Amino acid sequence: MQIRVTSPKAMILLGRDKGADGKSALADDQLFDLEVIKRKYSNMMDILTYDDLVRRLDNVIASLFRRRGAGSFVAKSLKRYVLELKSNNTIQFSA
């Protein structure tokens, strides 16, 4: 298998879009502005909120569960990681 990257994109992770109570943490005009900025720079970078990232990971895990089953090592590991992210509200990157 060969992978060829032709147009790498940056990813910017910022803030939350949901409060602890599950309601939107941003006003309607702030959400609109964020969406405009995301679309304006979509060809160069992916702008995400912390909650967007967690939702994406949830979707990846759900897909793995459907494809590989709930017993998959990768699915279990990712699920533990996302649960930890949700409980700590922190993300740690390593190089």
C-alpha cells in the first residue's frame, strides 16, 4: 500500500461549543462567525472545537464497532481514550 499526501492541512483546536449542561456555549452570532471562518479557511486548515474533536472520535469508534465488533482491541482502546478525554476535558499530544 502506498500513501501519497498532496495537500496537507493544518488542524486548529480551540475552545468548547457546549457547556457542562449540554447547552451551546456560544451565542448564535458567535456560532455563525465560527462557521464562516471554518468555511473560509477550509482549503488550508481544519478548525475544530474540542467538542467537535470528541464527536469525530465517537464517530470513528462507532464505525470501528460496526466493522470490527465491540471486541476489537482498537475500538476498546479508542473508547477508553475518548471517555478519559470527556472526563478530564484535556487533550495531551505527544510527538
